[in-house]
Amino acid sequence: MFTETQCSKIRYYNSPGNMHFIARYMACAMATTPYCYFQDDDWIIRHMRSIYANFLRFPNLIHTDTNADVYSLTNWKWCFFDDSVDLHACFSWVGTGAFVSRDNVVRFLKMASITEMDPTEFAYGDMYFTTFMNQVPYQLENELMELPQENAFSAGEGRIRNKIYMHKALVRLYDHLSRKTDTFETKEISPSIYQRDVRSPCANDRCLFLTNKHSFPDVRAFRYRPYINISESERIHESYYDTGHFIRHPYSHAVDDKDWTAWKSQEVIRKDDYISLDLLFPMPFPLIFTLIVDHHRDYFSSLNIKIQISYNGIDWIQLSPLPKIEVRQLPQTGLDGRTHLLLCTFQIRETGIRFVKLTSTREWEFPYGIYDFSFRARIDRPDSGIDD
């Protein structure tokens, strides 16, 4: 797997025995680089570039990559909040791809020592790492590919074991926060979970899909109680809110290069709701954007939408007049089989931009239904009159 990395140096560390999860943290602590990447060998991760681009914007936050099913756990059922003790943690797996700062890893190892984790707990470090940070990891959702593996560590009874240690980590964190020992971080780092809008990497790993639409209820709907174990917490959350809709129509379906899948928001489009793309780096040429949507044609009227660009994701410039949006009805119908999809294209001639955002200026009676959101370069060829 390292034959084409072009790394200047690769080091292998072989331990005399199985160090389990803690091995990755020990290796990261020994690194000379400011950041580390974690991945188990039974997963194929195809979106490292786009995840890393977002990590560089917010390197204080652990960035993890997961599929829709697990995302519904790590952003809802496995989130644990209690403002009275400054608890604001969500558990997330790091084995399916994670970027972390070395500083956070070193801090975790120090906390493991201070809290006197026993050798077994130490070996199961993944069950503690994201929780001990007391920060919600920045989690991106997309389709993952798992390689077949017999007797996988987290399969079967391993799931129960993992939840036991997840619970141990939470109880220990809660105990220290309640006693104000100053062992753990108490201030929630910005952007907090509801300030974030980056959702999924594009299938070609050349962009990120953004939207302000959240898919689950407020994680503070339930106040964490240490006597409730992980499985019971899952049941409580599931009885309150069914995550099935999101699992069937997740964010990644908007940018997966499959016109027969779609991200469908569960709520209708409201005023100031938006969809956006992060192009990862400044684009040196004009761009053509394409959308395939299950929306009313009037959604693209200049009275109902505004298009903004940004060079840094913070300061936004509204394009006025609105670029011409060409809208064509497709023979393909939406997932409900009733309405025909719309193919929409528009050009942005400004160069050097990294972000583009489409914001609704009014409320609609339908939700987002995004089957495709993509872009390509517009390169004029005077000799042929063809745009690429």
C-alpha cells in the first residue's frame, strides 16, 4: 500500500505482542509531524484528500470518516451531554479513517495515566480517545468499503465488549467533570456541533458537500446519566427519533456520482437554508456547476435563491446579477415516482474561489432532494469553440 506514496521516509514498528488499539496512539506520540492519520487495515478509504482539507481548517478537532449507519450513532445515539458539568462528548470510531493532531494524542496518553487506566483499558484506547477529548469529533459521512476478514475484532461479541469500555470511558469522564479535577477539557471548541456544515466528501475526492440542514434532533434532548449503559441509551434515542430516513437518504448521496440516489432532508427547505461545495483549494479557472434535484422549478428563480462565493469559507460575496441558471426537465422521476427531476447548470466566471453556496431566500413546502451536485472546469478553446 506504500509503493506509490512518494514518502521521504517510512518507519515500521513491530511490537513483541498485540498492543491492540493503543499502538496507533503510541506511534503517533513518537512521530515528528504535527498530525497523524489512523486507519485499520480492513477498510478501503478513498477520501483522504478531502477529509484532510477540512481537517486543516479545524486541526484542533478530531476528524473521522464513517458510513451513514454509524454516522447516525456517532452524531445522535452516541452523543452524551450534560451542561451542568460541561460534558459535551460524542464517541466516534477512528479505524475507518481519522486525522488527529499529535498534541491531542499526547494529551490523551497523559489523561490515561492520570486517570489510572488499567492495562486492558489502555489496550482498548479507541473506546476512550474521542470521549476523553470531551469534544464532538468532526465527522464526515460517505460510503465505505470493508474488506472481508474472519474473526474481526469488533464483530459479534466484540460489539458488546466495545460498548462496555465505551461506558467505562464515559463514567470516568463524567466523574472527573463532576468533581472539577481539571483533568479534562471543559470548554467546547468552535465550531461546535451545530455550527458545523461540512457533511460528506465528493465521490471523486475533489470537493466536500456542505449544508446547514442537520439530520437528527438536538443532542441535548437527553441529559447523560452514568447509570444508563450504551445499549440502553441507544434504545432510548431510537424510540425518540427514527434514523432510518437518514440512513436511506444520507448526505453523501448528493455527491456520490450516482443519479439514482439522493440526499433528502427530512424537513422542508426554510429561508436561509443552503447547500454548498468546498472545492478544497482556489480554482484558477471559471467553473460550470451541475445540479440534479427533485425541486420545484421556481426554486431557481432569481427571486428565490442567491448564489455566493468565498475564498476562505468565512467571508461571502453575493453574485449580482444572479448567474444564468439553465433548467431542463429530465425523463427520470424522483424516488417517489411522481415528479420529474430537474437538471440545472450555471457558470461562475470568477477565479480563485474555493467555496460556492446556494441559499434559499424563502420557505418551501418540499425538502431538499439532491441527486447530484458537481462541478467541472470551463476552459475556452478559441480554435474549436468548445468549452471543456
